[in-house]
Amino acid sequence: METIEPVNGIKLFVRRFGDPGRPMLVVIHGGPPWDHSYLLPVAELADAFHVVFFDLRGSGRSSRDVPLQPGLIADDVAALIRHLGAERADVLGFSYGGGIAMRLAEQHPAVLRRLILASTTAYGDFVPVIPAERAAMCGEVDRSGGEDGALARAMAEADLPVTIWRLDRAEAWRAVLAEVRFSSAWDVPYAEGKLKPARPTDPSGVLRRWGGDVLILHGEREMTFPPEVAHRLHAAVPGSRLRLIPDAAHMAQFDNPVAWLAAVRDFLTG
């Protein structure tokens, strides 16, 4: 089901799978100039959950000419959960969306039941670990502009050797990228340094105070946010669970979808 929902004073493009009577699982995509479509493998969980995808404000088919800050997006998520008739929901935040999910735990803890932090980081003081041979394979990016989403699309294509591990499946990943509706709405505020970090000021403290179940889901071959940041957050949040997905980089849901989805399902149903 695809709808445009009036939420928090804006319009969000929403895509839902599964019985609305089942527990809600909300998926927050990353980017943020991407849309939700590259995370559609999560829809396989619709046999047990009401799976809700949406495009962030400024992204995809949601409202574009609106203020763009992570705190507002966290407000959008809380409002969307209530708008769709749930008091609480499980939330999966991917990459930038993981930071938004942590802000949700800070700003609206009552709507959050369980939390999955996938391919993300709670920290900013780390260095990406990119092998020289992978870095050499990355392409050049034309930053001169072009049609809507041109810069974000060019960056996604250029960074392919770093975002996926399975280079033998590069064409399959390009097919996924071809379906993404990239946005230019984030380009100017990002270039001008006006965007706050997605994560809250003290992410581990936020998660400890919230006190709910947390799964930290990370690719063993992650290069953008090296696995050390996942281990660090796991150590800082007592009771959290850490799952490292083998043969997977940043886009672990693509590199190793079977293991990735099994980890999500095990956490949410176990």
C-alpha cells in the first residue's frame, strides 16, 4: 500500500506491507538524499509485522521545501507511528536513519518498543578503514549539479566499491540504485554546514536512559563505519546485542540478505 500521509505539518510518502493488526516495524532509511527503496528487503518480515517504510522529509516523494534537521525527522517518525494507529513500534534505523532512531529514543522514548541500529554509528571520532585497492576503485563525482538528485546518485555510484563488499554483484547493486529516487533538497544545507549530526549529543547515554532492547547490526567488512564503532556502542550500552554479518559491508542487507534478515527476525521475535 502506497499513500501520502499528512504528518507533523508535512506530507510523507509511506509504503506499508503486512497486516496492520500486527506489531508495527518502522524502517528509517539513510542518505539522507536517498529514498526508502533500497531497504525493501525488510518487507519479507511482513508475515509477522506491519512493516512501514517512508521517505524522509526532503527525500523521495515526501515534502521537499521544508526545514531539514534530524530532530524534526525524529518528530516525524513519532507522529507517523501515532498517525497510523499505534502507540509503540519497533524501529530499524539504517545509516543516517540510525542516528534519527537514537534521536527518537531521546525525544519520544514512549513510542519506541525495540530498536535496531543497522550500519550506523553513535560516534564521530573515528576514521573510515578503506583498503587502498577499494579506494582506488571509487569513481570521480561531478559536483556541478544537474537534474534533481544528480549529485547524490553520482556519489552513490562512485562509492560502490566501499558501500558493498560483493563486487561480483556490482551490477545487481546498480539495478537497486536505478530504482532509488534521489533528492537534491539536502545538497545546499549540507554544503553550507547547516545540518546537525543525525545522532543526539550523547547517544549511548540516551540508549541507557531509554532502557529498551537494542540490536546493533553491522557488516563485518564495513569500511565507512568500521566495526570498532559497533563494538564500542555495544560495550557502552549494557544489555544491547551485537550481530556482525559476514561477507558484508555498509549495505549488509544487500551483501548478505539471508543472514541480515535472520538477525533482524531473531531479535524481534526472540
